[in-house]
Amino acid sequence: MSLPRVITDGPLSPDLDRMLHGHVELLPWSAADADRDDSVCGIYTYGHPTVDHQMIDRLPNLRVISNNGVGVDHIDVAAARQRNVAVGNTPGVLDGATADMAFALILAAGRRIVESDRLARAEDFDVQRPQVLMAHEVHGATIGIVGLGQIGGQVARRALGFDMRVLYYNRREIVDGDIAATYASLDRLLAESDYVVLTVPLSSSTTGMIGTREIELMKSTAVLVNVARGPVVDTAALTRALQEGKIRGAGLDVTDPEPLPRDHPLLSQSNAVITPHLGSATFETRRKMAELSVENLLAGLRGDTLTTPVN
Ligand SMILES: O=CC(=O)O
């Protein structure tokens, strides 16, 4: 019996290869370039390849798009819905790892860890000078979480462990929430926070949410941390602000564009700590993401309800 055919952007991890073996026939992403392909029933997105309505239209027998990740800004979910194609993602399983990364960036940018590491390794480093690489404290500071969802909530829990005052901004205030966080307008949050952490999904309303005006509202000692999506921040405005010392630093797990071109000025800023989109990159979390996304894919191919459908 022939296996359902699924287009994917690989190479997939060995775990995923093992989980899919014997269940589906994998086709390379380039297979989607055909004018029309009646044989393809599924799309499995591993990185963040674009699935637009043209691609969906070229695959008339498509039943499911399963995304190995929570953000689905690269998938035209509305077009899929219109065609009755199920879309699945992996919410919940990566919140802790992504919040850990947010905190790693808070501490790294806040306490200048990367600069300190470079100094400790420098040829001419001899004795520690008293004023070298001074920073500001993380514990007891005010953190402003933009997007108190599942990941933002995990960031808040960690912040409370650091005795931080937690502000958050959402489109709507959370009533009866179980986290000791105070709702603030975005402007107030930006003005009062020492660490501003972005954990919102990318959408038309969050694209460019942090630009020149918003950065101007931030304290000159504040640090901006982005574990959401690069385009939530206006890269040119952030680069200028870091160059001019308008804010103290940035911790970025995501950038726009991603990756940054090798000659991008942001890469020369020592007050920016940049990691290449590794929020979920732990063995434990990636395993759970693989299991959930494969479960969604196989359910969709069978015509069953997905475990974690997008909306
Ligand atoms: O960026 C990571 C994800 O969307 O899961």
C-alpha cells in the first residue's frame, strides 16, 4: 500500500525521521513547485518555510499542515481554513524552554555576560579593574512582559523568583489570573520597565510594535529582550537606539531579517546579545515538539481532529 505523501523542508532531525518512517512518504520542499500535484496530502513545516495560498492551491488533495513549532505566521492559516485543510502547531510544550531563553538573555544582556567572557579571554587581560563592565541588577528590577500568554506566563514565574516587579501588556487585561503581575498600557510598561520582554505572536497588529516612538519611551538603562519574532521590532530603530545609547542593551533570539546579513550593524553592537532563534532548542523540548507535530500530522492525514489545532 502506498504511503501518504507529505512535503517537508528538511533535513529533519533523526528523531523525526524515525517517527515518520513507515507512516508517510516524504517529498522535498521543491515538490511544491509543480503546477499541481494531486498526490500530496500533507505539509510538514520544520523551519519556518512560507506556506502561502498559492502553494495550498497547487495541492488539491492537501488535508493537513503540521508545524513543528508554535508560531504559524509563515502559514496562510485563513487560506487553509477556507480549503478545509487542518493546521496544527505545538503550543504548551516549548513554553518553559523559551522562557528559560528569555531569562538567559535578560541575564546575559543585563549583566554583560558575553562582553565579560570576551574580556576574560583577552590577551591583555591582567587584573580586574574595579569599574570594569559595570551593569544593573536583574533581581528586584521591574520587568515588562509584552504578551502574557503561555510563554509570557512562564517568564513571569521566573521573574517572581528573582523578586522582580512584573508588569504585563496584553490586548485585554487578564481577570482572575494566577500570576502576580500588574496590567499596564504598553506606553506605561515601556516607561517603567528595566527589562522589556516580547512574547507576542507575530500578526498584523504586532508587526513593528516596537519602533522609534516606543524605544524613546524606554529608560536609557533598560534592556529589550525579544523571544517572539523579529518583525515585532523595527530593526533599524533598535540598531540606532543601541548605537546612540538610547537604551542599555538588547537580548535577541529572533531578528528581522533572520539571519541578519553578516555586515549588519547590529552584529557590531557589543550591547546586543544575539542568539540564532534557539528558544526551543533543548533535547527535551524538541522531542516533545516532534511527538506532538507528528501526532497532528498523522491525525490530519487520517481525517481525525488534530491534538492541537490552530484555532
Ligand atoms: O519560534 C519558535 C516557534 O514558533 O515554535
